[in-house]
Amino acid sequence: MVNVDRVRVEREAKEILDKFASALEKVEKEAGKEESYVNREEFEREEGNGENCDSGFKQRILDNAPHKDDDFVIAEKGAWK
């Protein structure tokens, strides 16, 4: 088995993580300067009878839902943990 200087490896790993954290802070500050938004003419979907939807979309969603009741997906609002 190879002898590894545990203290040296931990020190080098900490240095790498510190450099990465420092670089990441700079990126976040630069990215925060730009405003991010989407300018849309219409902000809401048009409600309809599903004419423009894929014919099997609703069934695929219902098949994938763990909890459902007839035509509805049952979901529970979670809390931040």
C-alpha cells in the first residue's frame, strides 16, 4: 500500500477548495451585475380545449404521477428544509 501524508493531502485539498471558492465569489458578483428577465408581449397562456397539445401528453403525465384522482394529479406543497 502506498504511504500517503494525510496532513499534506488535507492541506492541499483545503487550498484547492479555498481557491475555487474565491474564484466562484468573483463569478457570482460579476453575474449579479446583469439584469435577467424575459420581455414577453403576453404573460399568460391562452386557455383552450387542448387543441394545440400533443394528444398523449395528458395521459403520459397521469401515468407518471404517483398520486392521481381521475383526471387530476394530486400534489402536496412541501416546506423548505
